[in-house]
Amino acid sequence: MSDQIYVIGYVNPDTDTVAAAMGYARLLHEREGVDIIAARAGAVNPQTAWVLKKVGMDAPFLFNDASARFNTVTRRQGTTKSESPLREAWAIASRT
């Protein structure tokens, strides 16, 4: 599941969010040939359920928790000792 790419709207998905996720996932699949899954981050409201039923489509995959994980938003930075010259810290900051 970690290697899969999902297209998700905001937490309270309405019709435009669900349709945008579904459309963008389809576009990327057709254009890039990448396996992308449209998803939603909350329950489908009655209006969206009606639209999906009318066009004969199922609601996208429900993501119960789409929050970022620590290892996906951080990366290891270089370090130096407090007694090291400032130029070492500057060199690290310049690289990162």
C-alpha cells in the first residue's frame, strides 16, 4: 500500500472534490500510464451519492487516515558539534 499513489481531496468530500479526484486519477492514468487510485478522506454526502448513482459509478476508496507520517516529511540533516567552527554549520546549511 505504501507504493501506491492516491489522489485525495479534502476531509469533507463533496461532489466537486470526489469528481476532481476521480477525474485527475483517470487523467494521470491515461496520460502517464501510472496506476493511480482516486480516494476520499471522509463520508460521501447525499448529493455526491446521488450524482455517483446517476452516472453509475462507485464512490472512491475511503482513506480513514491520510495524515502524513514522520518518515515521509522528514529527512536526516548533517550535524556538527557545538564547539566546531561556524563554517562547518554553514557548509551543512548550504548543502541542505
